[in-house]
Amino acid sequence: MSTANKAALFQKLPSTDELLRQSDMQALIAQEGHSAVAESIRVVLARLRQEISEGQLDEKSLDLALGGLSAAVERQLRQSLSYSLRPLVNATGVILHTNLGRAPLAVAALDHARATASTYSNLEFDLAAGERGKRDIHVDRLFQKLLAEAVLPEQAGGKRVGTGASPVQVERSSAAVSTIVVNNNAAAVLLALNSLAEGGEVIVSRGELVEIGGSFRIPDVMSKSDATLREVGTTNRTRIADYERAINERTRLLLRVHRSNFEITGFTEQPGLDELVALARSRRLPLMEDLGSGALFDLRSVGINGEPGVLDSLRTGVDIVTYSGDKLLGGPQAGLISGRPDLVARMRSNSLFRALRVDKLTYAALEATLLAYVKHDHDAVPVLRMMRLSKEEIARRAEKIISDVESGQLQRLKLQLLDGESVIGGGAAPSAVLPTRLIALTHADLSADELNARLRAATPPIIARVEDGRVLLDLRTVFPDQDANLATVLASLS
Ligand SMILES: *Cc1c(COP(=O)(O)O)cnc(C)c1O
């Protein structure tokens, strides 16, 4: 198209002011305000200008576009005023899916956050004394209850009572395990390393120098914390003697990192946690473990073995553990540091702690989540409820959805039930899976990827897996009150 022709097309475009004076725009302004409407007009006109200059519009198609200008402005306005962050249905069966927001929160967590954050609260106010208080006491007391069992006699500073052959009882001090909260586990590791090892060396196995999604790399965090990484062993084999040899006068800390997203199998060796504890004690060095997921719930009860829990590590004698709030714990995004009170106190007094602290929403959600654990109300925490769902319960729901969908006229969509596996995700071992029943979808006219895209375009969007040319839906991660809508969307694809 010639420059002259384009100039003629540009001439046809109304000005923002002209449009603003139109009656339909005046109606929109009454609803949403002048500046939002003016902004939408500008965006729509800029788009048309762009299309003219790229030669995508001729006179006819421009006239058509101008005829629909008001509608285009309204669409733009609705889009700009709607939320970008939206709820969706997770039918992937991955319980802790980082891209999908990890742990959904317990209802009590949301209620508590709403109640305490929509007004003023005693976040940092000691009501009894009428003075400034500490924001971490609200959850530290609950962590103390939940982790009390982990306290070893020498850590507790408690005295052994009982005589002769009677079992040794331990009198526990109430503050035997301290916990502080920061923004996420990456921040927890940064704060712990900086507080315990700044200017010194930290010994870690080469087989544990992990990268977790979102560019969390232990060596990078280590250098930001001003500690020097002292790698020992090889990728597949590290022995306790390797740690022992690397200890020198600059050593400040022994570090164990949970291999969250990969496994090393075959010719491998890694010292037991108890061996590391013994070495750390004998050399008077603290031992820290970055657990990543950090369950407060015994995963063995749902058939998952070999995933260490926070209690297991503390009981074995690890001095400091770091873990996420929104992984297996099932709470809000947070980084938790639990362990020896003198070490945690050093972290609390580090100025980095102030920079990494969390807000009242996090404390409220975390407090309510922990209270569910204290009350043994595990089904109140969505990720725990999902882990505890049996294959039979999932199968029953899947059968109901299939029969609801098939009660309509099914022509092109085919649904099938299959055995499969749900994945814990979020830093539990890749092999941590639970047996499930899957709904497999195929369509006469749509490929699996196209079918999957249709599900994503539903309201709310449905996120599924594609495997072997089929779309797979796992109801383990779908809330039961989302089943009916899922069936309706599937029926609409038939
Ligand atoms: C997930 C994970 C982290 C990062 O935790 P965030 O809470 O996402 O910051 C660090 N270390 C390990 C071992 C993890 O699994």
C-alpha cells in the first residue's frame, strides 16, 4: 500500500476526544471513570494505527473495524479492569505445582487472614504488657508444640530423671526448638548461611549442589551469603571421611541439602544423617539441613517412604532445618528456620532478617495452618487431604463425572478410566507418587493438545496433562466442589 493510501486511512481514525464525547462512551465513563475509558480508547486507536502502518488494513476492513470501535473499547476496558491472577482447576494430579501456586490454603487460614488483616491486630503488640511485642511469637509457640517431640536431652538442657534400669525420661524446656519465619525457603537458606558462616567455610557434598526451579542454586545463594562453599566428594559418592578431611579452622558449618527434584541412583554413597550429626558434634560445628519441602506430617502414613520430615531431622540431631511454608506443610509462602535456640537467635538479630521478614497475612495463614496440625485436623489442610485421598474415592468421583458427561449426546469425545499416579511435587522426591484413577480423554476432531487448549480456555481454566496422545485428568488435585463444573465443560466438548 502506498504512503498516500495509508495517510488516507489514518485520516479516517477519530481522535480520542471525539470518541470520548460519544454517548456510549459517556455511559462507560459513568461506570468506570474518565481516565480508564480514555486509556482504553488510546490502546484501541494505537492498535489500529499499528495495523494501518503494517499494511494489515485496507479501506474496507478499516471501516469494519471503525464500526465496531465502541465494542472494542469496551472489551479493552473490561480486560484492563479484570484480574490477571485467577483461580483455576488443577487436574494435573501434581499436588504441589509451583506454576499453579503450590499449596492451596486452608479455609481457616483465609478466614484468619481476613479477620486479622482487614482491621488492626496485635501483630507486634503485647496485649498483657501494653508494650511492643514480637511478630514471631504467634507461630513460634505452635512450632514449639509440634516440634517438642524432637528435642534431644542435651539440646533441651533438660535433666534426666529416673534411676537404675527405669526408662530415661527427659524434662523438656519449653523453648528447646525455636522457629523464625522469612519470605521463602531460599531466603531462609540465605539468612541461615549468612548468620552462621559469613566469612567462613561451609562444607557440602558435590552430590547436593542442587538447582531448584526458579534459579535457586545453592552455590549462588552461598556466595550472596558471604560464605565460602567447600565442596567435598563427587557427584555420586561422598563419604563421611570427605567431610572430616575438609574441616579446618575456617569451617563454620556442615550443610546437607535435600535432593528435591532429582535422584542419584546406581553407584552412589552418601553418609547417613546420623553420621553427619556425630561428626558435627565431635568437631563442635553446627549441622544445617535444607529440607526444601519439610513435612510436619508423617508421609509414611500415606505410603511414602524415604522423605525426611522436619521431626525426623531434628530428632536425629540436626541443629538447624530450613523448609518452605507452601510445600508439604500446606500453608502460605514462607521460609521456616527451626532448630537450636542460640543459633536461631543469631539469625533473628541479623539485619537481613528484617529485610526478609513476612507480613501479617503470612503470619495469620501460617498460624491457622499450624493450629490444624496441633488439633490433628489434617483434612482441614488441602494438601494433606489430597495426599490422604484413596484411589477408590478418586475412582468414585471419576465414574460419576463420566456418567454425567455420557448422559448427554456424546459424539466425538471419548472418556476412559485408567490407573495412574499422582505426584507430590514441590520438592518431594520425584519417586514420591500416589496411586490414582485417571480420566483419559480423546476426541474425534481434536488432537490432545487442541483438547488441552480448550480445557485451558474454560472458565475457570482446567489444567490437565497430555500423555501418549491423550488428555489425562487426575481428580486428586481437583476440589470435589469443582467436579460438576468439570463435567459441564467436558460435556460441552462432546
Ligand atoms: C523448594 C526448595 C527450595 C526453595 O524454597 P522456596 O520456598 O521456593 O524458596 C530450597 N531448597 C530446597 C531443597 C527446595 O526443595
